[in-house]
Amino acid sequence: MLQISTRLSHVHHVPNDSVTLDYDTRQKARIKITTDKGLDAGIFIERGKPLLINEVLKSDCGQHVQVLGALEPVTTASCDDWLTFAKVCYHLGNRHTKLQVGERWLRFKPDHVLSELVQQLGCSVSDESAIFEPENGAYNGLSVSGHNHGHAHHNDDHHGHDH
């Protein structure tokens, strides 16, 4: 079994393998998985720092493994005007809802109460399968000076052209 415990800040090699993980799995620090090439592996990283899509990890034997996002059920809400969009973001944020935010669209885990709320506020809603990559919390990945040092990659296209 591959033992993966190192995060690489810079990669100069093409990864040897990849792991395709949903959002909830990327939040865990101890994961038993099968790589995309079929190898059994264990990921053992520091707690409190979720895996990022496109991040590259290094196994104890020197293999480079890239983290990919899995398609999963999501709800995507969109609207044509910024005021409606701002109000929807405010109300969902006020409920501490994990949100992936694009230009006048946002994505969250399926929840019929939230879907009804955003529709009442003026958004159209569609349930689909997509990679879920929500915004980090206000203090995740931020230094004391407030500058983000993370390297998450966001895709602003919500019509099935994800990673």
C-alpha cells in the first residue's frame, strides 16, 4: 500500500498517478483510498488543512499523486442581476452554507430548503453532477496580514465543463 504523507508546494514532474475524491473526502486527514490506477493507498496529512483540487502529494516511496475532484450531486443556482446574487449569497452565508461561487452563479450540496429559498429570492436552480469546490472559510489559508497563500483552482463555468 502506498503511504502518502507529504504535500508538495512545487512540482517539477508529471504525477505518476491521481486520486479522484469528492468534497467530503478531501476534508479528511486520514483516508484509505484506491488511486485512479488501482493502487491501494493511505493518505496521512495534517488535520485542519483539506486537500485541494490539483494539489500534488508525495508518497513515502517517491510517487507523485495528484488530487482531482470527483463529480458529485450539487445544486447550482444562478441569476441575471448582481443585487439578487448578493442577497442570495448573504442569506446562504448567514446559514453557514458551504458555497462555490462564480459570476452570478453559486453551487451548494443538495438541500430542498435551500433550493426553495434561493428560488424565492429570484434564482433559477438546477440539480446536477459537478465537482464541488466551495470557498474556504474566512480564516482558512489566510495569513495574519490577510493575504491568501492557498492555491485552489476555481472553474467559473457551471455548465458541465468542470476540470
